[in-house]
Amino acid sequence: MSSKFFLGQAGNYRAKDTIKHTFAIASKKWSNILRRYLADYYETEVKNVFLMNNGRSALAAALKTYLKPGSEVIINGFTCYAVLQAVEKANCTPVYADINKKTLNFDTKTLADAIKRHPNAKAIIIQNTLGICVDMKSIEQFAQKHQLVIIEDLAHCAGFNYPDGRKVGSVGVAAALSFGKGKSLDSITGGALILNQPPKASKTTKTPVRFGYQAPKLSDSLRARFYPLLAAIGRFTTKIHLQKYWYGPLIRLHFIERAVDAKLSFSRRPAHWQAKLIYQQFQHFEEYGAKPIRTHRLVRDRAKVLDELEKAGYNFREVWYDVPVSPVRYYKQVNFDERACPVATEVSAHIVNLPTYYPASDLNEAVKIIERNEYAKN
Ligand SMILES: Cc1ncc(COP(=O)(O)O)c(C=O)c1O
């Protein structure tokens, strides 16, 4: 059977959303409205909110604001290459902490192990993988004890709350939002930086920080505008098994950019029309609550399960994360020490994802296939 359901490929964009996205128009007023809204939501001042060209740039800007170059930063051992790019752009060094199999996040036990290996680490990036939030109280205590600055990465968890009720994004010195493809808030590209602690408290910044003050490049803005439309055609070509003839040339001609290949910039912001769409998506959260971008299960033989799913009409190959620092294409150059993060290594070999944007009944067959192949090892 050809694919009917997709993970990625803008599968969350229904026809109505695609039209709304493609033809969105907005003035500067909307960027200001979004900044004001984010400032109110995260209880800070507008001057501490910066719209950025993507989430990784926002993360890098957060690190640059609060850390000295060369600082070691603890990150989740199960993550996206974009996070590593952010750490490197801020001239810092990543230290990976292993994850807890239940939450897909580091916990105080795995953090203790990372600190033992790197006693001079200066910060931690909290990722709240797939919207599963960490036990922030215990992590905060740990951070205080070891004098670690907390930075929150909201790419997977905008609009969520920690188990103790606090808003995700309101605890650390800074929070980085991503508005990238397939994220909780999605305008294909874009991001925002929220500085919760006034940057003048930082030892490294002498002048007020200034990020995201330049319009996006026209080519980036056009790519972001047309991606949902091109992906809708792409989903059709996937159904008839001709996707390589569609995506191949589009990627070679730079009409489509793979998310992981996006560039970092401290100066660029998203387009005003993207700010308007993100503002509207945030309103939706407030009304209906945020839901996880994906759910996950562990299976014994992932390659076999993905083939079986595809035969049943589910194209779920774009797994987060299929290697500890994803995607595979960049993994080799990362020099990840798998022995230091055995759980992340094991989970990344067995994880599959299910989208949350289809009615549950559409996924019944997929769930059955996954459950037949469940990976039971604890
Ligand atoms: C955990 C996490 N943080 C940050 C990012 C960066 O987001 P962006 O693509 O907007 O730079 C991503 C994805 O790319 C991610 O998965």
C-alpha cells in the first residue's frame, strides 16, 4: 500500500494550514505583538525578548550571553546536531550526559556522572525531549550545588509545564524557542530567545545584548513560505514512490533546506508573517493546551518495523533520534563516546515515533505493528 500517514514532510500541515502559511502577510506590527506576547507569557520585559532566525541561533545567543568562551556545557546525550552547533557557535564545549530510559532526558544521576567526568562544566541545557519534562526541582538543586547556569531549550516543549507546575521556559536564566519544521510551534523556520535574568547580571556582557535585528534573507524567507506547499506535493510523490525525483532536485537547487543544514546567525530574525503565525499558534496553546510533537515507543528491530509500517501505509522513517546526536549524516564527525552514554545509545537504536496530529483511530494499525515488536529490555 502507498503511504497515507507521515512523520515529518510537513505532515502536520493540513490543506487549510498550507494555504494560510503560503499566503500569510504581515507588517512589523506582528513581530512587536509576538515579542510583547512572549514577554507577558514568560513574565519578562520586551527588551529581553529577541526573535531569531532559528532555535539553534537562540540557544547559541543564550550561551554567549551568560558564559565565557571555552566553557563546558552539559547537554542531553540524546539530541539533535543543532544543539551541538549552538554550543560550538558560542565557542563552548559540549559535554554529553546520559539519559534516563523513561524520560529520554538526563536526570540527577546521569548529571552526577557527567560532572564527575567534567567538574568545571558551567551550564546545562534542559531539553525536555518530546515534551517529556524533567523533574526541574531536583535538577535545579543539582545546578545550584554545582554552580551550573540553566538554559532551557523549548524546541520540543513550548507551552508545557514542569511537574511542579512552573512554566517551561521560566526557570533558567534564558530560554530558546524554535519555530522550525515539525516543532511545537511551527512556521518552518524561526525562533526566539527569552532572557529571564537581566543580561547585565552577566559577567561577560558589558554592552546591552542585541540579537535578531536584521530582516531574514529573501531566499530564506521564500524557502520557509513555500515549504509546506512543496512538502504537500512531496507527500503525494512519496505515495507513488517518486519522491527522490521531487526532493532530490529541490534540495540540490536549494529550494528546500534540510532542517539540520540551517545556518546560525545572531543578527537575523524570522519574517513578520512568520511572527504572526507563531502568535496565532501560541493563542491556540493557551486555549487548548500544548500537546507533545510526537510520542515514542521502543521496538526490537527498527528497520523491520519501519518497513512493515510502510507496507501498511505509514511513512514514519524520520525518527527522533536514530543516533544519539542525530542525524546519522553528521553523527560520525561528532565523536560521541557511546560508552559514556550507554542508555542514549541503546534507546537511539530502538526508538520509533508516532505523530500526534492524526486522530488516534488512524494510527491503530501502526500501534499494533509496534506493539507486536515491542522492545522489552529494561
Ligand atoms: C532539541 C532541539 N533543540 C534545538 C533544535 C534547533 O531548532 P532549529 O531547527 O529551529 O534551529 C532542535 C531541532 O532542530 C532540536 O531538536
